[in-house]
Amino acid sequence: MVKGLIFDLDGVIVDTAGYHYLAWKKLANEIEIDFDEKFNESLKGISRIESLDKILIHGHRQNIFSTDEKMLLAERKNDYYLNLLSEISPKDILPGVLDFIQQAKEYNIPCAIASASQNAPTILNKLDIDNYFIAIVDPTSLKKGKPDPEIFLRAAELIDVPPHLCVGFEDSIAGIQALNQAGIYAIGIVAEGPLPNADKAVHSFTELDINSLLK
Ligand code: BG6
Ligand code: MG
């Protein structure tokens, strides 16, 4: 019996995954690093600063920048990202998501957000769906990011539902791994590559029926 729902944000609730890609690509190209969609897949679900480290390693530039310079690069990427986000509105909620969370609310099933993004509260507010989530994990409070299960275990704790009674929704390989390790049933929202370790995979929430899921 499912008693709680835990959602990743980028690429699950809203199509911001493409904006992260564009912002990182702009920054990477400025520091002369090639950046393509295939490499971008390995950054999904990964925090801002860890993503930058992976990009620098990928471009063989890992020893060039000081810690302070890296902070500035991460900030610059976030500025590009926020600029792309400026026009975001409820019309950008991915298909089927709004119906799904509305039904969860009617059924009194608590919902939480477990996203690596520090921009999650701002985005939920812009989408006008923040009142559907009783908890948003603060990613800066975690010891380890995805694929570590900590973020999902924290979300389960915040909604007061044991992990094995929760269902989690993820679009990233790292996020599915985190759900697997947390002992949470993992539903993969597939965009680009496959998510082989998901317990179930769909292309959008329109393929999901909350009544069968809650049984
Ligand atoms: C994740 C995205 O949800 O959040 C990553 O999949 C992103 O691509 C990470 O890097 C951190 O986001 P932000 O908004 O804090 O830079
Ligand atoms: Mg995601």
C-alpha cells in the first residue's frame, strides 16, 4: 500500500532539464570545453558544483581554476539558468503532472520534493504548485547527493512515511540509483536515454493511473 509520493523536479515535474543543458553548454564553451547532450545525461540529478567538477574533468581543465574561481563559474552558470527560467509559468508543467498531484491531494497522500536543485522553491512557486508539496528537501543540508539515497530517505522522513511505502519519480540515472538504494519503488520518467534500473518506466505522467499505483 503506497502512503507517500516523492518527486524529483527537473525533468519530472517541469522541463527545466533542457535549460540546465543550455546554461552548462554556454559556460563550458566559454572555457573551451566541448559539451553535448550525451555527456549532459551524466549530469542529471547531480548538484551544481559537482556538475562543474565533472565538466572540468571531461574537458581536462580540472587543475586550472581555484576554488574561488570555480564558485564564480558555478554562479555564472546559475545566472544563465535563471535567465532561461524567467519566462517559466504553469504552462510548463509536464503533461499529466498537475492532475496527478491534484488527485494525490484529494486522497490525502503526502507529496515531497527531493531535488538537487537549490532553485526548487522558486520554480515550484513560479509554476504555482508549491501548495501540493508538504516538504521540500534542502539539498544544501545533505552530506551526499544522488546517487546516495540520503535525499530520498530525508524526504520520506519529512512526510513521515517509511521508504518501502513510498513511490519515487525520477528522470536521472543517479536518481534511480538513489531510489533503489533507499528501498523506494522507482518510477522512471524517460526522456533521452533508458533508465534500466527503474521498477517501472514511462514517458510521462499521462501513462500513470494514481488509483492503480496506490493499491
Ligand atoms: C538537478 C538537475 O535537479 O539539479 C541538475 O538535474 C542540476 O542538472 C541540479 O545541476 C542542481 O540545480 P541548481 O538549480 O541548484 O543549479
Ligand atoms: Mg531530474
